[in-house]
Amino acid sequence: MICLIFCGYEILSESVTIMNAVSSSFQIWINNVVPSLFPFFVLSELLINYGFIELIGELFKPIFERLFKINGNAAFVFIMSLISGFPSNAKYAKELYLDKKLDYNEASKILMFSHFSNPLFILGTISITFLNNKTLGLIVMFSHYFSNIIIGLIFRNYYPSKITKDKFSLKKAISAMHNKRINNKCRFGNIISNSLSKTINTLLLILGVITTFLIITTIIDNNFKLSLLNKTLLSGFLEMTQGLKHVSLLNVSSNYKAILICFIISFGGLSVHTQILSIISDTKIKYKPFLLARIIHAIISSFICFIILKTNLF
């Protein structure tokens, strides 16, 4: 209660600063979140309704079952998250769980190693704006993505799915997709309207979380005189984008900035964690395994980045 009263006082007494923070959150949402997530959220709903999960599940079943010991349908979450970035993995995992394509243990498991930052954000914003070095951006992306695969291998025995040992069959995959499309009774117009409604609700939820954490970060900045390094670490822990901005201002080499950026995007920040929690809150999908995976992910990705930069592998 004291914290809430204090926050209310800060919002009233520092209204201009708070309004700037809210405006900044809208800019992040409009410029980064909506362009990267909106088309993929809508597309994913269409793909789910027209049998793409069945196609992907059959095609990638041998790989995902043997490599990660998980239902082949989880490949849809992995691939779509790789393209669109977090927190879309939570949305896709939830959709497959509600559609009974994955059980709650499988959904919890794929959530652990499908935490991908949007590739356009890494190659654009991080590479050019924050690091001013495209090569470093590629190293960050490789370290961040490859460590996700390592996470999947580390936790392959976490609630392993039943292995079918089916051989790869393109004909069977196409047939499964065709049967899903034939059996789908929903009209295209209904699918589109439902897709848009779900997408807008999810995006507004993300906006609310980003705004809340930016306000918290602003209040902390106003009341505590932290060094730039401490401010960077705190901002990165609370809200990823603000943390990355502060990293770019640090008086250290670009290599160290890249390592720190790897750590921040792999953990995601409490803002992203809150978004994930909000999306899966009405399901049995577990959050704690995701949190553990993010801590390990942050350590592994930053270590891989360090090794690559130290040995000049790129």
C-alpha cells in the first residue's frame, strides 16, 4: 500500500516525466512491437485453422522427438517464435494447448527454449542503433539463438513426450494438413475476425505491461542517484528495451556491450516475463521452468558471445 501511495504521489508530482515515459512506451509499442508481432499473430491463427500445425508436426516430428523428446507439434511454436520473437512463444504455446495439440507439460517445455528476440530487432535496432556494428549484431543473434537449442537439449528429459519412431513422410504430412482444412467448419470471415480480436487484445496487454514497467523505471531514476552501470543493470532487469538503450551509453568497448546485450535479451526483463505470465495465466502452463530456463539462457548466450569475440570466430 505504501508503495502504491508513493507511486501515485510520483505520478502527480512528476507528471511531465511520467507522461514522457508513457509516450516512450507507446513509441516502443508502435515502432517495435506492433510491426513485428501483429502480422505473425494474425498469420498464426490462419495457419492453425488451415492445418499448418499438422503439416509442421509431421515434418519435424522425427527431429523434435529424437532431439528434444517433445511432441512434433511443438515445432510450430519454435519456428513461429523464431520468426516473430517473444512473447509470441507464449501465445502460440497457449493456442496449441487450448487446441489440445500439446498437453500442459509439453507447452511448458517448448516455452523454455522458444524465447527468441525478433531477428529484425537484433539486426536493425541492436546492430545499427545500439552497437553501430552489423557483425556484432550477427554474433549477438547467433549466440542468443544457438543457446536456445542448448536449453532444449539440457531439458530434453523434462517430461519427455511419448516417442512414436515414425519415419518422415511428406505424403502423410500433406494429408494431415488437408484433412484438417476439410474438417474445419469455420468460415474464413469468422477466422479473420476472431484472429484480429485475439491479436489486438494480446497487443494491448503487451502495451500495458511495457508502460507499467517504464513508469516504474522512471520513478526509480527520479529518486535514486544510480551510476550508469547500475542504472543499466536495473533497467535491463525491469524493461529490456530501456536496458539496451543504457548499454549503448556505457563507456566500454563494443564487445562488452554485445555480451551484456546478449545477457539482457536472453533473460528478457521482468516486463517480458510479466507478458508471458499474463498470456498463460488462465491455463495450466507452468511459468517457473520458463524462469529457470531464462536464467540459464542468459548465462550461456553471453558466454558463447564472449568465446566468439575472444577467439575471433566471426
